[in-house]
Amino acid sequence: MSSPMLIGVSFVITKKGLQKASNGNGCASDSHRYLKNPVWWIGLLTMVSGEILNFVGYTFAPAILITPLGALSVIIGAILASIFLKERLGPTGVIGCLLSVIGAVIIVLHAPEDPDVQSVHELLTFMLRPGFIVYAVFASLITIALIWKAVPRWGKTKVIVYVTICSLVGSLSVMAIKAFGIAVRLTIGGNNQFTQPSTYFFAFMCIIFILTQVNYFNKALDAFSTNVVNPIYYVCFTTATIGASAIMYQGWNSASPINTMSLICGFLIIFSGVYLLNSISHNHTDAPTLRLLPFGSTSSLHHYLSQIDIEKATNKKHNATVTPIGQRARCMSI
């Protein structure tokens, strides 16, 4: 119970730190000004504490019990965001949030179970299977394409862009963290795994994946409402992680017809909820009104206002150069 509470609180604290770092001067995530803000660091440490407790929970309890509790972070984050950030979802947003969480829980409850891996070598054997290699390459290529093409064009207007990057990278980071965690556990038990090159490889990949996630998750929080980012991220991350795990362990082969149909229904419910939430963020981003600010993109509002200032300055300069010419023409006609 402590893990989802800490994670839910961390979203709000992180968002608050980003707002303070921004201070009305565009997105703090673009120039990484948030790294100088102590509130943001408190939010990051709170999130790390929640994830550590989450990791401990997976160690001593089955995933079928721990993962659905993660949905509490969405509810806690929504309540705290409405109190401290003055963000409102509205009826459509509430329905989208509930559909996303319900769909994610259905998928978790009916997803294939992972085998009990006891060594880094065993986990590496699963990772080198053709199915997971294809998934890892596919996820990497999509991530690169999103960063290269989609982020500059739609990053500030479509929340799904940043969240998809975080989720795909997160699904790979879970596997790397699990491998590194097994290495640490075996080393503590007396079987030193730090003599193996694979241990350092997994540690390096953990750092790369986590830094990428933190970067683009902060961009998402900086540009969009916490009540929109939180449920979509929970759903996409959970779905991507379960998919990656099932591909790596080939768990779909052992799934019963009932579980398969339940998974399909869960995905359909998730897609409906995410569609509603993403449409909310898109619509509110397009509307340049202050009363829709909690639902949309704060960065787009700054960009919109800056464009107005530029147009005003251009018009003044244009008028200053055109007026003398107009007067000279009238004098010549006289």
C-alpha cells in the first residue's frame, strides 16, 4: 500500500517542482531547469522510494497481487492534483481514467505468469530468443522514430507521444533491472556475479533506460495535466511490460481461451479510456483560454502568448515603416 501512495504523491510534487522551475518562462523540461529546483528533487526521491518498495513487494508477493495495487497511484494522484494543482478532469476524463484502470487490472489478472528465474544466465537465455530480440529492436526503432520525428511535431500537443516513449523504454528497463537485481541477490548470497560482463551490461542499460524515462516523463508532466499523464502512463507502461514479459517467456502459448478473451476485452477497454484521455489533452491544448488551462498544455499557452507578442511587435514595426511611405505618396499626388 505504501508504494502506490508514494508514487501518486511523487507525481504531484514533481509537477509542482516543474511549475516552480518554469516560472512562466516556457517549459522547464526543455532546458532542464528543474534540476536546480529542490521541490523536483523531493518528487524524484519520493518516486524512487515508491519504486523500491514496489520492487520489494514483487520479491515477497505474487505479481497478481502487487500490480493491481499500482492503480491506487492513479487515484491518489488525481485526488492530490485536484487539491494542490487545481486540475480537473471533468466527466469525460473521469470515465476515461476509470476505463483505463479497469482495463489494466483485467489484463494483469489474466496475463500469463512469468517463470521463476534464478540466475542471470537463465534470464539472458530468455532474452536471446528470437521473439524478444525482435520486440527489443522494434521498441528501440519506434522510440528513436518518436524522439526524432514525433516529439518536435506533436510532443507539446499529444500526450501519447511522450508516454509511449516512457512505456516502451520502461518495458525494456524492467527486464534489465530484473537481471541486475538477480545478480545483486546472488552476489549477496555468496555467488559473485560481478565477475560476469553481462552484469555490467545490464547495469549500464538500467542507467540509460531510467535517464530516458525520467527525461521524457518530466516533459509530459511539464506540458500536460497530471490527471491525464498519470493514468495513460500507468496503462501504457503496464501493458508494454506485460507484453514484453509474455514475449520473452513465451507465456501466450500457455494461456487458456478464457484468459485470452479476457486480455482482448481488457485491451479494448484500455484503448477506449486512453482515447478519451488523449482527446481531452488534445482538445484543451488547442483551446487558448485560461479556464481550460488545467486540462491542456501549459507550454502551448506560453507559446501561444509569445506568438501574440511577436505579431504585435511585427505589426508595430511594419506600421512604423509603412506610414512615412504612405504620407509621401499622398504629398506627391497633391
